[in-house]
Amino acid sequence: MIKLANDVRADLHSHTTASDGVLLPAELVREAAARGLTHIAISDHDTLAGIAPAQQAAHDHGIDVIPAIEVTCRSGEQEIHVLGLCIDANSADLIAFAGMVRRARYERYVAMVERLRDVCGLADLTVEAAVPVKEGSLGRPELARMLLEMKYVGRLQEAFDMWLGKGKPAFVPNSAPDVSEALAAIHGAGGASILAHCGLYRDGEALAARLLDQGLMGIEVFHPDHSVSRQERLLALARERKALVSGGADFHEHDSPKAKHFGRVYVGRTDLERLFEATN
Ligand SMILES: [Zn+2]
Ligand SMILES: [Zn+2]
């Protein structure tokens, strides 16, 4: 039986410069401690690179770092994110899997840029110009934003309507792995699989229930994008299915309106003890 102190405040979802966050791992850890958290999961998109530097900094700030990852995958045609909590950050298999996911995402992005140039007639568009400096979450929204910045479109939606939407000339299907592969990779590295921000998906609760049948271990109940009623429904589902309950601020940057949730969205002692027991 794992027994933690009473005053646990564990944020189980955050991002650093290793993916698309703006704080260095050490800066994120300092900020997390300053905001009163006792534990912080470093869960960058498809990379484990932020974990070791965060762990080194953690000693100085009296906070525990939980090694984690946020894996991009697919359920049917829908892209979803699955958190792997308490993973072995040195797992060669998980590192290779994450590299494969990043590569596939990059190649899809470049293929769409090339179609924009060669099929859609944006002759001046180059791959170098269209790939953002931060490659943390390359996808159609990022590409649409680049097209807006480069003034090829006047509104984001135009990019989808003309080129990037499904069935449009620059569309390339998502090549992220199936969720079953993501679950296997996370479990293989000793981690607990948690469906991230269920409230952002079509039929999020039905999806969560279905994935629990497929071996998903828990649900992210507490997230800045979840309404109170959404949290209540997700919590009821997790309790009914005896699944793990997770939560975190999904912190990326100070300038976001969501930044104020950092330090306020967390799980307490009971849920963290259950997570540790499930991954021990
Ligand atoms: Zn996510
Ligand atoms: Zn995230």
C-alpha cells in the first residue's frame, strides 16, 4: 500500500520546450513548485526529452516529477491524445515508438505542403517556410495558421475549405498510429494510459467508455476545457468502471488564457496513490 502525505497537489499534464510548451523543463518545474504543486507530470507530445532535465531541477524546488508522455494516435478517423503516466523514461521501445509518431506527423505535414505547392498552385510556398520553428504538434491547424500568416488566406477556415479539408486537394490522411498501438507502447513502458481531455472529442464519454473496454486505464477528468458538469459525468464513469482519475492544467505558455489554471487543476492524494499502485 502506497501512503502519501495529506497535502498532495499533483498536476498530471504539462508541456515544455521539448514539444510545444514555452518554458524549459527546469523553468516549468520551478513555476509548478511556485504555484503550490507537490507533483508535476512532464507529458510532452510524443517525446520523453523533457523528463530528465525536469527531474534534475526538481530536487532544488522540493517537487516530484512524474515521467510522462502525451501520445498522438487515432480512434477510427479521429485524432486523439493518450497520456502515459509513470512511464519508464529510458524505455527504448517507447522512445522508438514516439520517434515513429513524430516522423509520421512531419512527413504528413510536408506532403500537404508539397501538394499545396504542386497541386494547388501556391508556387512560392517552400517546405522550409511552412514548417513552424516549433515542431511539437504539426498538423492541419498549424499549417492553416502558417497559410494565414503568409497571407495565402484571409481566415483560417478558408484554408480548410479550399485545400486542407477532407477530400480537398491538399488533404493527406492522418498517419498517426491506432490507439491500440499507443496503449501497448505505454503499458509496455510500465505506464498508466489515460485518455486526455475527453471533452474535446466527438462523443467523448462514449469514446472513453469504449477505450476502457480496450484496456485504457483511466480518464482525464479535470482539465481547463471541461465544464463542471462534464467533470461530474467523467468522474461518474471513472468510478463506475473503477478506472484511474487524472487531471492537470495542460500548461503550455503564460500568454494563454488557460495559464491561470496552472496550480489550480490537480488531483489529490487518493487518486495519486491509486496511480502509483497501478504502475508499481
Ligand atoms: Zn492533448
Ligand atoms: Zn497536452
